[in-house]
Amino acid sequence: MTVGPRRTAPVAPAVVPALPLPATTWQRATDVVVVGSGAAGLMTALALAEAGRRVTVVTKGALGDGSTRWAQGGLAAVLAADDDADLHVQDTLTAGAGLCDEAAVTTLVDEAPAAIALLQRLGARLDVDAAGRPALTREGGHSRDRIVHAGGDASGAEVTRTLAGALSSAGVEVLEHTVALDALRTARGDVVGLRVALVAGDGTLTGAGDLRAHAVVLATGGYGQAYAAATSPAGATGDGLALALRAGAEVADVEMVQFHPTVLWQGPGATGQQVLISEAVRGEGAVLVDGTGRRLMPGAHPLADLAPRDVVSATIAAHLAATGEDCVFLDATGLGAGFLEHRFPGIVRACREAGHDLTTAPVPVAPGAHYTCGGVLADLDGRTGVPGLHAVGEVACTGVHGANRLASNSITEGLVAARRCAALLDAELPAGLPAGPVAGPADGAGAIDPAVRRAVGVALSRHAGVVRDAAGLAELTAVLAGTARLGGDGVLDLAAVEATAAHTVATVLATAALARPESRGCHRRADAPGSRPEWQVRLAHRIDASGHLHTRTVPLTAPGTHRTQGVA
């Protein structure tokens, strides 16, 4: 069905803050700058290096920091005899609740087995079955066993180890503890590099400089830590999304934040990175129960405990709202202590460290912010609407995940998109290094005071969680509009950069969630239950020269939807 663009509710444009940038002390040139060192960033850099391109990786922590190494479940790919690509595509589309780009999903599914094979050639130690083939398991929303894993529940760590090792052998330049501040742009708006700065141990910024490049690839991950608590690591503050907006790119589906159903409950005041209990535990037979031991999911969905994540999280949220309880419980005791300790050693250890034993009793869980389905509007080759700026992995919105990500499609997507982006850049970029000086990014004002970041996170968690409504989102918008900025004598440090990025994310998310008057996938409105056919559209956002946010709706069938459109 072809649907024309719908008008969003008329509201005054929100203002996205800019950064007061430090003066530069150096300038260098490279072919491509890759920002981030998770699976997508590492694979992009590795593929470019293999093609003979000079590439520089910028990461604000150590190499391999980021969300990938925390991934427990694994990578989805069609490898079993009883599986086929059409089933994987359909499972992805069903989970995505009508907002997936089917062409992008089909490409991902078709190229996923090759991505797994490449990891193995690079030395990844995948778990194998008795015949020596990759061992497969099942997670929520999948109709077949197709999740490849490593180390039981250490899949992301093994992917990171493999790619970081290969990158080191390839001799790629890596700038660790270096933060990307803003894009360098030409007079017509093309991105031609980055303003970066070194991060000292206390978070101060030193040695700012300009990295000139033919292209910049953002692989900075998601924005879970814009919330008060999330499963993502501390650095997942939305830096790449904020930088892309300031560079003129559009972002989309930002309201589609996936809440994982089984995050270990550690009290109402828990903040920062939370303990995740992989969906693969339920894939092996664990079940969700209430305080009396009654199962929650039978009757809520045909797949029961293996329903798509948005369904399971919404079911838990409804139960908690109806009962006034703080959490439900995950019962894995029927699997046996020996099996759990072998298959999920990291999860068992993390639960025990928090005072719970997964092997002997049900453990308390509740939904928690986990994965961001939206991001910088891009295609699966990484192209955005801004020449010279590319985005791959969780920072990108390619249409693969739609309104709700199918479990374990994320690292697979990062690897597939990375290889495609690298191939595109190698084919299209000129030979030799960028020539001549370029103008630095415009110096901004209004960076967010780090002292108010926690209040922003608390407000986002309260009003833009699993279930939202217009009143709460309006209150969130008011909180964000009144957030304190750094004064004229304020010093830009890493805390201010991250607070500004988190505030930017929260502002776009609140705007999008308020503008979408329906419930779809990860976006649940208590005051607008049910999906509406006319809202099977993507909400895309950009900022103008003064930082004001503008939102438009993009029909999924519109030409260029998953190939992106330039910013007007």
C-alpha cells in the first residue's frame, strides 16, 4: 500500500545544542577516517586497509571498547539445513512491525553467511557442534535455530578479539582515547574530515587537531546511555548521531529504542550499565514468571517466551503496571546448573556477583534500554544524504531493523554494512590524499552542562520508556528545553561532549515519540494503542543553521527511502 506523507503535530522546533570547539594545534590527512571500534568500525577499517587505502580509526576509549564486546547472544545467519533465506527475511520483517526496508533486509540475509565465514577465516573461535559445524541456537522472533555464538555467551568479545587482531596485523593507524567533535565541511556542505581531541585520564581535552579525509565513516554505536540506565556501556551516549545532525545529515526512527525484556533488576535507583541476561537463555528453555511462579508469556503471543522483544517487554510492563510490582522473574533452574555454567558462564558469574544465582532460583528481571533501531539515515552501503559522510552499524538507520530489531541481527548487519561501505569507498574515492587546507567546523555555543546529565537521563527513562504518553513526552520536552548550558567560561571536556550528545538524542527522541500518535514495535503509546496504517512511515529529522529541529515523514515506498535523501 502506498501512503502519502502525513503531517506531524505542529510544535515549535526544538533547539539542538552545538559545541564550543577548542583551537587546533595540528592538521593531518588520510584517505578515510573511521569513528568507533566496535564490529562495524573494525570491519570497515580492515576492509579498507585490505584494499590498500590509508585509514585512520578514531575511538574515544581503547581499541575494541563499545557495545560489540558486551554482546552475549551471537550473530544471525541462515546456516542450518532446515532454514532458508525467506524465513529469515520474514522473521525480520515480522519483528520490525511494518517499518523494515525489505530490500535492505533481503541483502542482509543473503550476505550474512559470508560474513560468518569471513570471521572464521580471520580466526574467530565459534562454538561448534559434534560435527564441527557452528553450533546454532534460537532467540526471540526466530522460527529456526540460526544464532551463531562463541564462548557460550561471549560472542561479541570473540568478534572484537578477532577483528582487533586482524586490524593490528594490517597496520592500521588507531587513535585511542580520541574524541570526534565535529565534521570538517566544504562551503557546499561536503564532509572532508573531522575535528578531534585527545582525552586525558580526567576527561579534559588536549591536543585538538583536524584530520582531513576523502570520507568519514561513523561507527559509533547507539545511544542507550542517554537513559539513566541501559545495558550498553558508558560511552554509548549518541555522539555519532549528534555529530551527524550538526553535519547536515538526517536521522530517523530515533523513537524506536528496543528495551530488552530480561535485564537484571537491581533496584529502582540503579544507573549506568546494567547486567543483561541474554535472550538465548530463554532460547534454551528458561521462562518468565511472576512472584508466584505463574508463567507470563503463554497466551500473550504464539511464540510465548520467544516472542519478539517488543512484545515481551510490553507484556512485562503491563503486568508491572497492573500489579504495582517492581520486577518479574526469569526461571532457568530447569536447565540444570551444569548446562547453565557451561553455556552461559558470563551471565551466571554476573548474576552471582550481583547476589543472585541463576542456577538455583529465579532471578529478578525487568525491561531495560538496550538497542537503538534508529540513527543516521543511511543505506546498507553506509551512504547518508551528506557527501563524504557515511554511517554503519548501530549508529545508522538502514531500515533493516524497522520498529523493532530481530535478535542477533545487529552484529551481522554491522559486518555486512561495513564490507559494503568499504567496497563503495574504494571504488568511488580518488587516489592520493586530500589536497589543500579546509575550513574548520563552525564554532558553536550552548554545550550542555554535565551536571544536569543525570536529570536528563532520569526524565528520559521516566517519560520515554517501554510505554509513553503525550503528557509525559510533553513534560520531557519541557525538561529538555530548560536544561542548563555551559556558561561563557565553561570548559569543553569529554563529560560536556557526552552530555550534549545525550541531550541531542533525548530531544530528537521526545520530538519523534510525541509526533507518532500510534503504538508500533518499540514505540508504545498508552494514549494511542494499536498501529495505524497511515503511520507506516519513517520520521526523519534534521537541523537548520540555527540548530532548530525539523521533522518530516517519509513513506517507506518513496524512491530513495533506504538510499537516503539529501537534506534540503
